[in-house]
Amino acid sequence: MALLSIFLLLAALVITTVQGNLSPLRWPGRGDGGDATYITVKYGNSKYLISRKAEPFDLAKMNGRCRGSGGYLLQIDNRTEDSYVRYKLKKIRDRSLVYTGITDLGSEGRFYNYNDKTPAGYLKWRRRQPDNWRGKEHCVNISRWGLNDIDCGRTARYICEIPL
Ligand SMILES: *[C@@H]1O[C@H](CO)[C@@H](O)[C@H](O)[C@H]1NC(C)=O
Ligand SMILES: *[C@@H]1O[C@H](CO)[C@@H](O)[C@H](O)[C@H]1NC(C)=O
Ligand SMILES: [Ca+2]
Ligand SMILES: [Ca+2]
């Protein structure tokens, strides 16, 4: 009887854990607040569209798409926004490369927002980044661990920010 209770308790724990992982942000997923193209989440005064499909990244092209949705490639203004986006990415099980709209193209080491050329607001780099590896890392990817400068043309996902 005691064994049975322990078994049931363990089973309950496993189920709870599994359900916890079935976050609305599973990738790809349904009912995650998005459409076929983007996973959509809201925070503060912005909506964030995380592209579902990895494609060769191009700052102008992807920023153009974000503009088509009423926004721009992700800009990070402050610590809370940074933590929010990284928290969401952490919940998405797919760990593929995700680009922001932050770049230092044409101004090595000085990072700015591609869309409006304003200086990057808040840069939480991963340890030992940015390193401008091989002198050709001018775009910025984001993950649960922070930001990293990376070359611009990789096949990856990207995030649009839409002001509400
Ligand atoms: C941080 O930035 C976000 C996005 O621009 C904004 O909605 C939020 O109000 C800001 N928070 C603080 C504490 O400034
Ligand atoms: C993206 O940036 C992170 C730093 O947060 C880095 O560790 C990671 O390897 C990068 N992702 C890819 C797929 O290159
Ligand atoms: Ca660089
Ligand atoms: Ca780097």
C-alpha cells in the first residue's frame, strides 16, 4: 500500500512536470498565441513576434517584414525587457539561433538598432562576448544566456517587436 502511494505520488510529479513543459511556447506549437509565421507574446507596451521558420537572415529584409507587421526587428530597451524575452526563449525548446535587430555594421563595437539607428538601449552580453570573432560578427543573436555578436547571414529565426 505504501509502495502504491509512493508510485502514485511519483506519477503525479511526472505528470505535473510534463505539463509544466507543455508551455504555450512549445515550438512549433498550436494555441501559442500566434499564427503560421510567428509565435506571439505580449509584454509591457510591446508585442513580440518570434518567427517559426529558420531562414537565411538579412537585416534589411527581416526588418522590412517586421515593418510590414507594424514594428521593427527586436530592440532591447532595458533590463526587464531583456529578461522577459530571454525567459520566453528559454521556454521554447527549439534552441536554434535567433537574431535581434541589434548590429554594429559600419561602426565596429558600437551597437545600434538597425531600424532607427538609435544606440542599443540595453546590452546583456553572454560571457566573453562581444568578440567580433574573425572580424566579421556584426549582427546579434539572443538566447537564454544573453547576447552574442555573430555573422549576419546565417539560417536562423528572428524576433519582431510591435509597439502597442
Ligand atoms: C522597458 O522597455 C519596455 C519595452 O520598450 C517597456 O514596455 C517598459 O515599460 C520598460 N520598462 C522600464 C522599467 O523602463
Ligand atoms: C546565440 O547566442 C548565445 C549567447 O547568448 C550563444 O551562446 C549561442 O551559441 C548562440 N546561438 C547560436 C546557435 O549560435
Ligand atoms: Ca562587430
Ligand atoms: Ca561573438
